[in-house]
Amino acid sequence: MAAFGLGIAIPIVFSFVARIVPSLAPVLSVEGNELGLNVVYFPVGMMGIAVLCLTLEAVLLGYEHSTVKRVVLNDTPSVRTDVFYLLFRVSGLLMIFSLIFSLGSLYVVTDTIKSKLGLALLADVDSVVVQFVAWVLIFTFLNYWAHRLLHTSFFWDIHQVHHSAEHFNVLLPYRNHPVEYIVATLYGVGATAVLGIKPEVMMAWLAINAVYQSMVHSHYDWKGRWLEYIFITPAVHRIHHSTAPEHYNSNFGILSIWDRLFGTYIPPVGEKINLGLPDPDQRNFNTGHFFAEIMSCVWRWLGLNRLRAD
């Protein structure tokens, strides 16, 4: 409840401070700034979708094999970390850390992107179906390449946070480093500015994608192999999280068309897949020292570990 309350309070406080100190308004802009105080619905929506997916998975898999049981038992460091990142996101602290790591420039940059790239190419398309289909194709294409970028040597120290999970569960999508959130915000805002998507289309996509991201990290395998020709399914996505070298750099997308087209698709395999990082002990993840882990990733990413040791 504390995280939920904080998630509602932070946007209100930011809006209040921005009104009192107008010079801080560009820095304290929040997602959904155009919605005013309605931005408080974001933490409500995130928590609601998390609860929905927890319930859905428990029904499909049964309680004994569900994320709910892992959370209730609280006996797995990896799942405890996933719970932390859910609360981290819902509380708005992810947004604050992203603001800090961007040196206060995140929303200044996004406002600049909106003003410079505000082409709104699809704004005159009346059909929400056409807009939705166009958005899905373009966004998933960008998401595919952004995900591949996160797997390069430049961003891997940051993206390891997500891959350090040792168990699949529906809370795993929330396990993302604030720097990764910055990357996602920038290309998401850029795509929105260029295309000019209707708000109702965007809200529908955000809800559908949130459910998809949770369920693709579930151990529930979707029925119908034909789905693998359209989506990256849980069985396919587990390969992406595999510790086996032959599975590195595969199955990046949401739609499987992009992996198939660019040669990174690996179909489901029959054998058991080990999840996590190949050398987890060297990266101190899932320790319970959540904020220390976040900062540790930044030190490694910036190459400051040696300086700190000296």
C-alpha cells in the first residue's frame, strides 16, 4: 500500500512543484503530463494488470505452479527481486531514479523530441483499427532493434538486471534497470510523436502489451503452435533467457516476424532450459540489496568499479 500511495503522490507533488517553480517544470514533467492529475491512474492500472495476470496464471497453471505461490512462500531471492521491481515501478521511484541517472534531462529531452518530431503521420487516419495495426507493426519493429541494442556490449551491464532472474514468472517484466527505462521512454516517445496515435489506441496497446509481457514470462505454454508464427510465445522467450551460449542473442521480439526476418529466431526446444546469467556470482544480483544492485550496475556500466576500488 505504501508503494501504491507513493505512486499516486509523486505525480501530484511534481505537478505542484512545477507550478510553484516554473523553471523546474521541464525537468519535473511526468509521463502523461497532458492528462493532468489523471496520471495517478497509471499506478492503479499497473497494479490492476499485475493482479489480473497473477490471477490468470494461477487459474491456467494451478496454484502449485503459479507465481502467486512463489510470492506467498517468499522463499526465492529471485522472485523477491521481481516483487521489489513491481513496487519500484508502481511507487514512481523508477521514474525518479531515471530522472537522476539522466541528470534531470529525461523529460527535457522527451519534450524536445515531441516538438522536433511531432509529424503525427497517422493523425488523420480515422480508423482506430488501422492506427492500432500500424502502431503494433512499427513499435514492435523498433522494440526488436532496441532490445538487440540492449544485448550489445555497450548496454549489457544494464540489461543484465532483467536477465538475472532465475525463474520465469508474471512479475518478471517489471525487472528493468532505470537506465533501460530511459532508453524505452526515448524510442517510445519518438515513435508516438512521429505517428500521432490516438489516446484510446495508445491506452489499448499499453494494456494489451502489459498483459502480453507478463504472460510471455509465465511457465504457462500457449496452446497452438501456429501462435509461434505470429508471436514470441513463452516457450520461445525462455530460449531468450537461457544460459546456453547457443541461445544468446535470439528471440528478441514481440512479433516473431522480426526475429524470423533478421535471422535471430530459434524455435522451442524439448530439453530443460536453465534461466539466468551464466556467471551470476560475479554480478551480485538477487542479493536483497536492491538499491545497491541498481547502483552497482551503473558503476560497472560507466567503468567506475576500478575507480571506486582505488
